[in-house]
Amino acid sequence: MKDGVNGVALTVFIVFFLAVTVMGFMASKWRRAENANNLDEWGLGGRSFGTWVTWFLLGGDLYTAYTFVAVPAAIYAGGAAGFFAVPYTILCYPLVFTFLPRLWSVSHKHGYVTSSDFVRGRFGSKGLSLALALTGILATMPYIALQLVGIQAVLDVMGVGGGENTNWFVKDLPLLIAFGVLAAYTYSSGLRAPALIAFVKDTLIYIVIIVAIVYIPIKLGGFDDIFAKAGHAFAAENPATGKPRGSLVTAPQAQWAYATLALGSAMALFLYPHSVTAVLSSRSRNVIRRNTTILPLYSLMLGLLAMLGFMAIAAGVKVKNGQLAIPQLFEDMFPDWFTGVAFAAIGIGALVPAAIMSIAAANLFTRNIYKDFLKPDASPEHEAKVSKLASLLVKVGALVFVLTMDKTVAINFQLLGGIWILQTVPALVGGLFTRWCHRWALLAGWAVGMTYGTWRAYDTPSATQEHFGNTNLIPFIGEKGYIGLTAFVLNVIVVIVATFVLKALKAPDGVDQTKPSDYTADAGDPGVRTDLPPATVGAPGGH
């Protein structure tokens, strides 16, 4: 580890940071409509993004600074088990190909801004819509916090902010500045800011990964030496557990946990509010279909990225906090100027998803809490204003989380968020294909899944804490598996049984505002919304 501030790396980092800051503010004029004071414009970019803009936006949304830091850090800490992130990002695309185009179509037809908007319209239930909105907001908050953790990890390795004994304000000032800039251009430009910055972010990440996967193995003597050193390191006994630190290959006893964690994560990935926001911002149904076929390119990048965990071990990187392993590897192995480029990729990789997440959470609050329950007559202009303010509050909450709590707690809550989001599958994904389930049954299933998942996660130790692990024994099977998937199965069972009971009792069901043709409608079809601002109608894709 180098002492002091890495001046060259910091200078390069600041140059890139200033460049994307300017882009963030300029984005407010990019494809701007005459009337931008509504959620379609501020929160969804005018629903005008084409294939490539959507591809970069979704990539920037799903492959974050936390991904950049945490996936190889998981490999660094425990070996092959950390690779579960690679198969789950491959599994998710065939799954979402079946339902995302339907969600886009019905949302475009009815002007839905959030997934909870759709659930309310489909099942005629504000209560069910509220449950999903609260779930989305709760799951998003620690996710935003982790993006700030990613920025903080880079700043720590660069030596910015001083040591542990430094005054807290001085130590956290760089993070506070980054937060202030993020908040300002998100408020000003809405979803257009991260959409534009995503081009820079993803280009930098691809450059850094390609260079790292070639340059670092050359310096370390090749992949044979890297895997040999990693194998020896994982075989060494962990003094705390008395067991090997990890393994190069997933052990047989861990295969159920590995498979269920990958499957459950794949099912949940595109149900996060920020994923839905990016999807609904696209200009046509076919844009979504095309993106599900080209987004796996990011999975290839993720596989290469995960290899950096083995390289950090082979390079002799020693850190107390595993999240610092990859930034430290970059500083140790790269020339200072390219270290700055790599750190800029991580830092910008935090700004893009943090912006989208805060917008998505704000849209949920505005549409499905504020408007539904507090001010039903809110005008589009008022909605946009409330959402802008809510996005600031969400980011402030995430910042407080990062500055006042142990970073490992943020990680545990993010893992808990995945368990929670999985419980929205029956109402959201199921609702896209069938109206058979009763709204009260869906609410009961959600409550059971949330309660069971939270309880079991709290009762399960993680690698770093006494609580909030994500794998536990599966009832009746006896194998260790992902808690979220077990909770989801219980959720579905409750929904099915309760639906039969409620239908037998002839309990009142809500009014479905949709019809079958809504789920296959495309932009320009008869009856599809034509009230989009003139600047967004027919906007060419990919610009």
C-alpha cells in the first residue's frame, strides 16, 4: 500500500469527475420537451430512449460500482462461491424477455410510471400497490448507500480524507462533495443525467477490465501462477473458523446454496425500482426485446471482473476490509495515471446507478404514496416537484446510512433487499400474465414472504455479522439454500390457497383497468398514448 495521497491518480480522477458533472447538468437540455415538468420527462426521460441509450442505461443501472468492488471482493474472501453473480446475470435475461416487453406495453398504454402503478391498475388495490412501493423503497435505500461506499473505498485507497484519527468532517468531505454534485444534477436533469453519463461510465469500465485482464496476469506470471497462489491461499486454515478460507471450485455441500442464490437473484434483478425505471424510459417494446439479447455482453465483462479477486490474492494484497481489495490491486499494479482512470470508472460507476435509484424511489413515493393517499388531485407539475424533493431526501438518507453505520451493515441490508424484492414477483410478474389471483391473497402472500424472509435472515449469521445472512436450511429438503427463494415459495403457496378461499367466499375483487391487447401494444399502435411531448414522439433511438 502506498503512503499518502496518490496525486497523479487523484488528478485523473478529478478530471473525469468534473467532465461527468458538466455532462450531468448539460443533460437537462438533451432531448428536452417544451414542458419538462412532469414525471414522464423528469423521471423517465420522456420515454424516448432507443436501443443503445437503453443498453448503456440498463448496464449502468445493473452493473454498479458495488458490482465492480463487491464481486471480486467476494472471490478474494471466499473463492468460487462469489461467482454466483455470473450465472445469475445470465439466467435473468431469458426470464425477463418473457415479461419486460409486456410491462413496457401496458405501462406505455396507461401512462404508468412505476411497477406499483401497474399493480394498482391491474388489481384495483391501493393497499397492494402501497405494499410494493414500500418494498421497493426499502430495498433501494441500502443499494444507494453501497454506491457511496464504492466511492468511499476509492477515496480511501487514494489517501484522500486522512487517516482514522482525522476529524470526521475532513475525512468525509470528499464524499460529501460527490454527494452534493450527484444531488444537484439529478435534481436538475432527472433521468437524462445518468443516461448520458452512462456512456462514459461503461466505456471506462470496459477499458479498465480489458487492460486489467491482460496487463495484470502478465505482471503476475500468468494465470497458472495466479490460480496456484489462490489455491494455496484458500486451502490455508482460517483461524476464526478452523476451516479452509475458501475454494477454487464450489464444494458439493454448497451447490444448493449456490444454485438457489443464483436463481433467486436472477428472478429479482429486474424487479428493483431502478431496473423498472430504466425499462420504462425506452421508446418502444422492441427496444426492450433487443436489450435482453445484447445485455449478456455485460455478463462476459462480469466474469472477467470476478477474476480480479484471484489476482488480488496472487498479488499479495492484504486489506482488513475486502471491499478495498480491488482498488488496492489497481493502485499496486497499474501506473498512477491509469490507476486514476480505473478509480474514475468505479466512482462514475457509483454515480450513475445512485442517480437512477434515487429517481426510482422518488417516483414510487410520489405516485404510490403521496398521490394515492395524501394528495390525489396533484397536478403533473406538482408530482414532478415532489419527486425531485423526494430524490434528495432518499440520497440524504443513504448518505447518513454510510456515514453513521458499519459498512458491512449496509451490505447485509442490501442482501435483505434482494429477499424483499423477490416477494413482489407474484403480484408484478404474475399480474402481467393472469388476473386469477385475488388482490387480498397477493397481499397476504407478500406479508408472509416478507415476514419469513426477514425473520430467517435476521436469525442467520453472515460472514461478517451475527445477523442478516442469506442462506439457511430449506424446510423439508434439509439442504442449505437462499432464504429469499424459500420465502418466495411460501408466498406463492399462500397466494394460491388464499385465492381459492376468497373466491369461494366471493370476496370483492378489484376492477382491472387493463385489457389483453394492452400487453402487446407498441408505440404508434391505435389507442396507445399519444400525449407525449412533441420532442419525444418519434425520437430516433441510440442518440
